[in-house]
Amino acid sequence: MKEEIEQTLLLHLGRVEGKLDAILAHHDRMTDRLDDHGKRLNKLEMYRAWQLGASAIIATVVTWFIGFFKGGH
């Protein structure tokens, strides 16, 4: 009887351990995906910042040319 209970407990413990290993592996994969998403988002944000900066420069140059050709300077 005691051996049967020990075997059952060890079996259940093994199942819990296996499930825990699966959860930890899944957690590692999700952590890697989140890191990848963070890198991709950072690239998009940097690209957007360059676009806004380039747009500001172009707007400044166009405004200056319009003022120059209208005789503002």
C-alpha cells in the first residue's frame, strides 16, 4: 500500500515537473518574441523620426524658396 502511494505520488510529481518544463520553455519563446517585437518597434519609431525630420527640412526649404522668389529677401 505504501509503495503504491509512493509510486502514485512520484508519477504525479513527474507530470507536474514535465508541465512546468513546458511552461518554462513557452515562457522563453514568448520572451524572445517580445524582445524581437521591441527591436522591430524601435526600428519603426526611428524611421518615423527620420521621416518627420526630413519633412521639416523640406518644408523649411520650400518656404524659404517661396519667400525668396516672391522677393521677401
